[in-house]
Amino acid sequence: MMAKNGLFLISIGLILIMLSANANTGVYDGLSLVTAAFLIIVGIALMLWHKRRAKLNNLNKQNRTLS
């Protein structure tokens, strides 16, 4: 579930980056860029945390079957 939440936050962040630019003037909205970067970083952190937990769970399952 955490991986899906991380992917969702990353996708929202990327959409915000696309929408933060004004096509007529070529100026970016700074607050939108900061918000997008924050969402992308949190999404990546959730993905990595989920990956680490899954790896630890697999190691624990393997250790239980060996002993």
C-alpha cells in the first residue's frame, strides 16, 4: 500500500511541475515548484521505505523457514 501511495505522490508532484509554468511568459511559479519537489521527495521516501520493509520481511520469512 505504501508503494502505491508513493507513486501517487510522485505523479501529483510531476503534474504540479508541468502546471507550474506559464506558457505565455515562460515564468515558473515558485511555490508550485517547491510543493511539487516536496511531494516527489516524500513519494520517493515512501517507496524506499516500503522496499526496505519488504526486503526485511522476506529475510525474516527465510530465517523462519531455515530454523
